[in-house]
Amino acid sequence: MKYTAIANELFVTNRRRLSVLLKPRSVVVLNANDIMPTNADGTMGFRQSSDLFYLSGVDQEETMLVLFPDHPDERFREVLFLRETSEMIEIWEGHKLTKEEAEQTSGISKKSIFWTHEFERVFIQMVFEAEHIYLNTNEHTRNSSEVETRDVRMIRQFREKYPLHQYQRLAPLMHHLRAIKQPVEVDLLKEAVRITEDGFRRLLKFVKPGVWEYEIEAELLHEFVRQRSQGFAYTPIIASGANACVLHYVENNRQCRDGDIILLDVAAEYGNYNADLTRSIPVNGRFSDRQKAVYQAVLHVMKEAKKLLVPGNVWDDYHKEVGKIMESQLIGLGLLDKNDVAKQDPDNPLYRKYFMHGTSHFLGLDVHDVGNKYRKFEPGMVFTCEPGIYIREEGLGIRLENNILITETGNIDLMDSIPLEIEEIEELMNS
Ligand code: GLY
Ligand code: MN
Ligand code: MN
């Protein structure tokens, strides 16, 4: 991994925060993500399970973490399993964590670190002291993957092997904890944002008529990786002209033309934490009057929405309120008619024709991070704020997206130094 080591206090604290949410006599088992195959002997890059990382800091495949906070034997309260290395692995893949290094990374005592192939032998000494077994599943409301994770395979095996234990869902507890970012996590997010800002500022000097969308992608990746990011936080959207109206456009293969706006939904990850930025800039460095008007409308919605990202507010009310602000902007732009709006079906408001996605999502170890939408906004939560207007008939799409940390007294915009106002963008593009 390219990032600088993270002090293990974060992971020690996270385990402590989880332990107080568990029922007495509980054992928790978490698995690393699989390395996903492609074709032949190809694989995708490794991405650690966010929950396992959150509780251990171990960023290596085939890792398992077992927590049993009230086990009578102290050695079995926090147990880590690591992939055992060999001469062959060292030669072909390189270095794997030693037990000493894993102790340093996670804060788990070396005495409680074993090799993954020893799991059965060690776990059998723990499991019969437990009444409850917490296992993990991907309870993200947008998840629709058909691929079985290690966690899912484990659930099947465990239910056969230990049929009389009480099984519990770990995911709601993880969502509860991960929704509130610890100060160290905020620092990691800020680093991802800082690298993203450098990438965006680089683009302001680079973009001009004739540039290809993929050249912009390459430029950004260069900036991100040279600053110790693994790369993009998500597949970058570099959408010029009408492509900006395709919400998940990822082809990035068109030439940018004089007069187009280019929508850039591009951000870096750092230490597994993700920024999520969108800017919409004119390819030739100057907005037309129409582009300015739409841009100012989106910016107005963003500024108003940010005011609502404060403690005590709730998801549905927030989104409803933002919808109303957007509605009046769309009327102002001549895209919606006031009389039609007055008669609209409130469950299917007309603004959705031009603004068809949500305004915010949780952000953190995952881009669409975990968190419960019925929980009131609390200090420590981080949300995106990303209104957009997409006018297919004009081949014009504008979205703006910043990352907002909720605080006791309101919020902090983690992206407030990234150019956003029209004048600043034009000035930087033409300097
Ligand atoms: N970049 C993904 C999103 O904005 O949600
Ligand atoms: Mn985004
Ligand atoms: Mn987003």
C-alpha cells in the first residue's frame, strides 16, 4: 500500500466502540475481501473489506479478525489471523505482514495473532464459550451484487457447524459506528480531498478545446498516484457536452469541444478513505450566458442545501427541502412552469426530470458509505452535497459536489478551498 502507516489508536478505539454494542458472551468474526478473478489467471486489484480495515487496519488478503470482548482468557479477546508467507510468496508477490508488523498495525498483541490456516484449531477453543455469533453481510441498500463474499460463505459453514448458537447481524452495528467519523478518519478524508484538489487545479491549466476526456483522466491519475493515493476513489466520470447528461458515464473517450461544459466527477482515495468531488468547467475557459445561468442555479442549490446539513435534521426532510429549492431554480431557468408545478403529483415532482438523483450520501471508507437514513444528522457524519441540473435537450449537464463534515455548531465544508465560483474558475483557466 502506498499510504503512510496509520497510528493504531484508531483501530484500538474502534474495537472498543464496537465491544460496548455487543450482547454479553458474543464472538464476532470478520473476513477480508476476496481478490476477484477476471479471466485466465488475471485478478482485480485488492480492496480490503471496509469493516475489517476499520477494526484492524490490516490491508492484506486472507485476513480474519475475531473479537470476543468478555472471553475469560485474555488471549482470545482480540484474535487476528494472517496469511502465512513462504519463500515462494516472497519471490512472486513480495512481502506479507509478519506478526510483529501486524501487532504494530492493529494494536492486537502478537500472542493473539495466528496464521489463517490455523483458524479452525483456534476458533474451536473460543466458540463454545459464546452464546452469540455476529457475522457480517453487505446490508447496503444499493448493493445488488450476485457475487458471494467470504463472509457469506462463512455464514453457510457456521450455520452447519454451530447450529445452536444465536446468530446476530454485525452490519447494523458497523453502520452505526462508521457513520460517525473519528478525528483521525477526518484527517484521512482531508488528505484525500487535498490530493483531489491538486488534481483539479492541475486540470484547470490542462483543459482546452481538442483535449480528449481520457487525457484528462490520465493527467489526474498521475497527480493522485504521485501523492501516495492508490488512485481514483471510484471510476472517474469525465463527461463533456451531452455526455454530462449520462449520470454514470465512464467511457471517457470523447474529444472536448470549444463551447462544451465538461462535468468532472473525479476524486482520489487515500488510506482507503475517499473524497468525492464534482466540478463542471467550460472547455474553452469561459462560460456562456446560458451555462452561467444553469451553473449559478446549481451553485445556489448547493449553498442552500449545505445550510441544512446540520445536527438534528433528517434525511427525508432534507431531501424534500432541497427538492423545493431546486424546483424554484428550474422555474427561474424556464425549464419548469409555475402552474404545472402547482398541480404536480407530490410523490413524483416535476423537478426530477432535470435532477434525478439524491443530493447527498454518507462518505468515508466507502464512497457511498454506510449509515442509517432514519438517524438524525450528528456531529462527525460526513456527507456529500451534490445537486445537478441535466438538460438533455440542450446537451448540457452541470453538477457540483463537495464533502461536508457535520459539527456541533453546523458543518465544515472539507472542499471549501477547491475553486467553485465562476470567476475563480475562469481566472485560473485563463491565467
Ligand atoms: N461519484 C459518485 C457519486 O457522486 O455519488
Ligand atoms: Mn461524485
Ligand atoms: Mn457523490
